[in-house]
Amino acid sequence: MKKSIHLIFISFIILMIFPIDWSYAIETTHSIEESSSTEESSQTTEVTESTEEEAVSESSELPIDDSSVEQESSEEEITVESEKITDDSSINNSIDENKSEINSKQMLRLDAAQDADGFWLVDSAATLTEYLKDSQKLNFRLTANIDLGSNSFQLKDQMIIDGANHVVTYNKGGSPTNGFYANQANAVIEIRNTQFGNSDGSGAVGYYGILSGGSAANMTFIFDGVDYYSTNGQMIHNINGSVIMRGQNNIDQRGTNTYSQEWAEINYVEIQSGHTSIKHAGTTEAFIWSTSTTSANPHAGTSQIVVKENAQLDIQTNGNVMYGSLSPSYIVEKNGIFNLDKVTLASTSSKNRFFAANLTQPVTFDFKENAQVNFKLPLPINLYTAKGGMSIGENADVSIDVENGSVFTTSSSSTFALTMDKVKQASFAGTSLGTFGLNGANGVNNLSFTSNYLQKIETFSSRTSSTPEQEIVKKASDLSAQGTNFTNIATSIDPFNASELLALKNSQKIVFSEFIDVPDQLELFALEASDTSISLSGSSMNNGSPATEVKFFIFSDEDDANDLRNARQIVTLNSFDGQINTAVKSHYNVVVDGLNPNTLYWAQMMVVNQAGESAFSDTELFATKPQLSNLTADVTTTTAFINGELASDSGKWTDYSNGEAAAIPDQPADFGAKYRQVTVEYSKNKDFPETETSTQIADLSGDKNQKFSTKLKDLDGDVTYYVRVRVAGVHGEEVVLAMTPLTEFQTVTEIIKVEVPIEMAFQTENKDLGTLNEGKVSSADYPIINKGNTPTKLSITNLTKENTDANQLLLLDNLSGNTGQNELALQLLVDNNESSPLFLTSDLVNNPLSVVILKANEQKSLSLKGRYFNPMEQAVYPTYKMTFKVEKDGQ
């Protein structure tokens, strides 16, 4: 029977380190399952390492017996037992099992009913139906679009439905208990990240809303990141409760079908955050219908829209804003935005009013600090006999434009009042004289304003005019408006004269705004100087107009200040993203780059607004930090010469002597200051703890770009040190400077560090049987690398037989064996050089073989060649253990 020989060779590395004769040995035992990387050793540490490798036959797989081995080095005896060798098939089986286990775990995760955050995963309406039967399940996340049809899904307190950007469709028809519904007092239910209805308006049918609220009081529905499209539905129905909108919400509810009615039947709408945009055109009269007066509803008797701080609400509707007779209020909190457009989608005159009914309850408009409000109305805000008022807060920007009529319509008994407190701008426009249409009793203060500065009142002859007929400047005033008649209140601190009152009477548009003056009260601070930059922080009072431009000037001499032609740098800020830029007080921040290191500078600022240019600010003195150009270490065994250079004139400046338009950039600096002192710090710890850090003052030389040097003595050998410097600059304060990466050096010593193969496998091949290559031994190439810093000699000092097959083979020292005999000629080649083969025999313990001398960082390869003289017999699997010796060349 033809068989091939399978030979296994196990290489043991012994590195014994002897400080006197520089000889080293290594020996360690590993199983074949471990990586083939070699444990490396340097200095005087003894490491042992060994491994075994299996050569697998191409024609058959046979088991390999476990074996224990004992290793001797020529320098010192160390006994080590080898670990069990696992054949390839068992390894593969183990890998397959592991993969199966991993796949199984993955399948479990894929099949999991809950997401990582505890939300129950819903893939269909049927799944949701089952989940809702469990009172412990409150949070649900959709994994697919679902159609609720006309089925019922009762939600309860604390439930959250996360649509995960999927689409929910339904057909409630006229039933409040179809689709999602709730009827639990004080319940809070949230729906987020969901689209209701299809983008063409189908799929959201019914006037009881996305989530039908029953008669239970004080239920709160939260919609966060919800889109709603319907041509035959109403979005909100919670007659005794409230709705909160968060995030980005897009609502398009327009249609003429049966269920396309109000946008909401509710008492309280809150835009809590984000941006909610609503387009509404319904079949009924109003945008909102408010009816609840039940005492359990905290918003009973009211109809409220509240835009919270920093939130935005945009409404386009063809309906009256409110249907019903309850007390309405419209509140826009600080930085809130409320855009109401009743013109774009306007349809019939009966829907063009603000309120569908004549109101007797108080009406409140409250636009707070920095609010932005824009009302576009086809008809006036019909107040009738209602009490209440409109208040506009500090820095608010409000515009109310009425296409036909005055801004308000009121009866003579109305006490509705308009008050403005330090507004940025308030514009009122209509088509009736007197503009406002306020109609209070004689002497009633129903129109008043105050201002931080002078208030400018512009009157226009028509609502569309852009050129004022008259400009009036007042600090504050109180007026009584009765239709077109305006009279001063006796206590007004800055009353209008007769000509000014007449201008108000004959106007169709009146605009209140803060009077504008050039900025003043400039303040400038220098912060966080580096070696080539400075952070500047400034502020100004802008007197009614935000800054349009802010200039920062850098001078290198205090006497040069207040003249831009002497500036070394000018930085202009004309984009205010990320800045605080208002009509009142503003704050600006810039970073000026390209400065010279270790230099005194003086900074100034100037602010420009619509009224003009401010004066220069006071000067602010600062100093740039020292700059380390380079730092090197020339090392011996116990000393190091530290050399470095500090930059003095490495910056650039711009010549503005002929003005900004003719500026000449990139002028070389020649005004850097001298350094006062340099201290070299060195430590074995890169964190430089105080107790482990040594210092030495260096010698400074030169006037510009100064050099420094010093010699560190009595250092420990074969140790890594880290170096940085402490520098006293032009201001005298010390700063710590280091190169990147941190400068380090190692005191010199000779390191022997060689990487050799842990195992080497060789074999014969069946294809060679019957040819001249019959019994030919071959192997792969195995690298040997000198990772030390000195030439190193590699020798083989021993070869032992580790199993029965090896004991039955005679190792030859030549290629002249006897065919048909259990003889093996095994050669070791360096870089496949067959002209200088090394025969591996059992006599190596008496006659070691010198393999190669490796230069520092040199790499070569080892391979096994030779011949097996009995290839026709049954395959054998000999295992050998070989000992390498590594030593410094020349010893």
C-alpha cells in the first residue's frame, strides 16, 4: 500500500540571559491552539517557551497521541510538560459548535419580543391586540406599517407607542371606540415617531381623532414627531383634556368629506418643543372647538393655545380660530414663534372671523420676551364686548395684518387693552382709519407702551405702504383709543401732541419699534492665550439695532491704539451664528490666529449697527505664550544632552498703514520678546509626578528664536526618560511646554531579542511516490527576526525524539540512506540555501549547530528539507523537540 510520511517537528526556544557572557535561552510550552507568535525577552529576564505543530496528510487523517516532553538547554536544565495537541478536525468541530451557538444567540435576539430599551415590538395589529391584553405591557414600538382598520384598541395611562417612523392607518368612521381610544381620568398617553394616514390623505378616517378621548377628565395626549395626513378626518379629540406637541410635527388635514371637521376638539393645546406645522381646511366653521366645563378638567371654561419657550407653531386654516363661547387665550412664551395664516386657505366669509361666536368672556393674547408672532387675517379679531387684552413683551417681534377692516372690532363697553413693554417691533395694519379699532370708554387706558430707549412710532396711510407718513419718537405713553380718536391719559409721561394724535387717527398701519443709536458701553476681555492665538470676548449695548459688524484690532504697542493703520491684525465679525447679537446688549467671541509667540499685545474693539459705528473700546493687554520649536536628546549610557529652540519671531502680521482696502498680509514679525528662563524637567513617568521628576536649568543663547541646552547626568542605564521644559515668558509666568508626541529617550544598553518559530511542520507527499522525488521532505518557510539592537548568533543545541514513531526512525547526517528502511535525513536550510544544509541528528547535544548570525533588525527564514527512505510503508508521525540558543555574536 502506498503511504506518505507525515512528520511533525516541534521547535523549542530557550533564551537564557547571562549578564556576564551575554548568552541567552528561552523555553516555553504551548498547545497548537495557541497563536504562533513568539514571547520575546530582553534585559535579564528568563522566559521559557515551547510548542508543537502537526503536519496533516493529504491522503488520510490519523489521530496523534498526546505526549509529554522534557527539555534540556545546554546552559541550564528546565523541565516542562507540553500541553495536549488538538487535531484539525476537533478544532473545526469546536469552531462549528461556537458558530452554531453564536447563530442561535443571534436568532434569539432577532425573535425577541422586546427591544433593548424594554419596548415591546409590534409587527401587526393582531400583535398589538394581544399585547394590550397584558396590563404590564405599556411601551410598544412598531416594526412595520400597520392598519388598524375599524378594530378597537384601548390605551391606558403611561402607555407609549413609538412608531419608529412607520405608518398607521385606520377607519374610525363615526365611532369613538374604533382605532386607538382612551377613557381613563388623568391618563397620560404618548405617541411618537409615527405617520398617521398616507401622504395622499387616505387612511386616516374619522372625526374622533388619532386617539379618541372619551368623557374621562384631564387626559393628556402627547404627540412627538408625528405626521398626520387626512382628507376625511380630524386629528385631535380629547374634549375634557389636553394635547402636548413635541418635536417636529407635520399635519396636513384638508378635505371636504364628512369627517374633515375641526383640527381639534379640546380645551388646551400646548406646543411644548420643536416645530409643529398645521394645514387645516375643514367642513365645519372652526380650527378648534372647545366645550368642556367639567370641574375635573384643569382647563375647563377656556380654549387655550400655548407655545412654550423656544417652540414654534405654524397654522394655516380656513376656519375661525375658535368655535364656542369659552374664554380663549393665546400665549407665546420666551423665544416662542407663532405664525397664524387665515388668508392662504380662506374659503367663505363665515369662516374668516377670528371667533365663530360673539364673546363675552375675557380674551387673552400674551406674547412674552423675544416672542415672534405673525398673524395674517382676512377680517378683524372680533372682540365685541369681551374683556382682556393683548400684551407684548420685551424684544418681541409681532405683526398683525388684516386684509379688510381694523385690527380689532369691539363694542363701546369693551375693556380690552393693548400694552407693549420694550418691544423690538410691533406692526399693526388694516384697511380702516385709526388702525386698531379699539373702542373703550372715554378715558380708559387701552393703548400703552414703554421702552428701554426711545420708541419710534411710524404711521402709514395704507396697510401696504412701506414709506411712513410720519415718525414719532417717544419714551413711553398711555392712550385712550375710541375708534379713530386717540387721547392722552393724564398721567402719561410723554404725551402725544395734536399733530401726532392726528397722524394716528389717519393711519391704516402703525409700527412701534425701538429707536436706534450707535452702539456704546463696549467691553473687551482677552481669554485663553496660546503661543499664536488669543480668544477675545466683547460686549456692547446696541441701542435698538443688532450689530452688523464687529471689528477686533491687535496692536503691538500701546501708543499705536485707536488707529487701525497701526494694527498688526484686524479680525472682522459679520456673521453672528453662535453669537449673542440682539438689539439690546450683545456678546461676541472670536479667536485671532497668526500671532507672534512670547509677545505683548493690546486689543481693541469697534461695533457697527444700522445707526453707525461706535468708538474704540478701551485697550486690553495680553501676552502670547512661549513656543517650543524643537527639543532633542543625544543619549549615552548614563547621560543625555538636551537641546532645544524657543520661537521669538515666527508669527505674521498685516500692514494696514494704507488702510484696510490696501492691506499687505504675511509680514514677518520682528517684535518678539526675549525669554527669561528655561528649566528642563525629566522623569521616568510620562505624567511627571512631582516626587518622580527632576529639574535642571538650561543655558539660553541668542536674542531671537533663542536656543537652550543642558546636560543631564547620573541617569540610570537602560531606562526610558521623558522630557519637557518649563519656560518663563515675557510676562514672567511659567508655562510647561512639550513636543507632540512627548519627547523621550532611552539610556543605551545592549538588547538581545530574537523571534523564532514556535513550531515547524514538514511532510512527504503521495504524488511523489514512484518518482525521483519519492520520499522528499518539504516544509513552509518560517521567519526568524532579530528585534534587538545588537548582532545575535542563533544555534541549535539539542534534538530529542518525543514519540514512538520518532524513536523508530534513524536520523542520518547525510542523504545516502537505505531505501525501504526507517531512516530519515532531515536538513535545516536558512533562506532556502541548499548549498549549506544543516543535518538535524540526535548528536546535537554533543555537537551543536551554528545556524546563522543576525544583524540588528535583520530577518531570515528557516525551512526543512531532506528525504524519508521508507515511503511505501504505512505513514508515521514522528515528533521532535529542538532547542535554540540565542547569544550575542562574538561570545
